[in-house]
Amino acid sequence: MATDTYQQTFSIGQVAHQFGLSIPTIRYYDTQGLIPGLQRTRSGQRVFTRDNLETINMIGCLKKTGMSIKEIKQFIEWCRQGDKTLPQRQAMFYRLRKSLSAELDALKATMDVVDFKCRYYDIAVEHNSEQVAQQELANQQPAGLQIKLDE
């Protein structure tokens, strides 16, 4: 039985559209060595495989964590080096998780303030009075609005 070796490929324009990236950004990722195994046609056009798309997706995810291109490049290099770098990659993701957890906590505190202010202004608008809102929500301020002075 013959195996099908056809692998679907994508143009740089298709990839840019799929990920909401500019073509120069994708070219930059390539020139920085962030897309291993990227093939080119005889005329020099980049040809992307599903593996390449998975890499670009991971780059986007890592960028959202705040990682620099240099750090992402290190991760890509560790992946190329194989199993001997599994502990480094694991440690990197645990560091990212810790950092993101702290950011989520800060965002949650900010969301608590925004939610409080929504309730505050709902009441104020309903009664056409901030004084009513202040009275109804007295002692309900979220921690993010409570000012603590060092003595």
C-alpha cells in the first residue's frame, strides 16, 4: 500500500492572514531563525507547512507572555536540541506560569475596581446622585481603591 506523502503548504500571504500578522513580521521571524525547517520554492518564495504554522502559533503565544524575540529564539534552539533540553524548557514554562499568575492577580484586582465603579455609576445614574451611590456602597470598596498609608 502506497503512503500519501503530500503535505499541505501555505503561502506567506495565507499565513499572514491566518495569524493576523504582517508579511514583514513573518519574514523577520524567519530571518531571526524562529521558524525551523521553513522551505523555499526554486524562486525563493517561502512555503509553510503545518509544523511551521504550529511554530508561528507558539511564537505568538510566547510573545503574549512578554517574552522577547531573543528568549523565544532560545526556546526554539532548545527545541532543536531535543530531549537533552527538556529541563530548561520545563523551567522556562514554570517561570512564565508564575509571572502570568502574578499578572492575572493584578488584572483581577483591577477588574474588581472596574466592576465596583460600574455598580457605583449604575446607582448614581439611576438616582441621579453620586451621594446615593456613595451611601449604598459605603464600606464595599475593593482593595484596589483602599488607600493604605505607611505610618
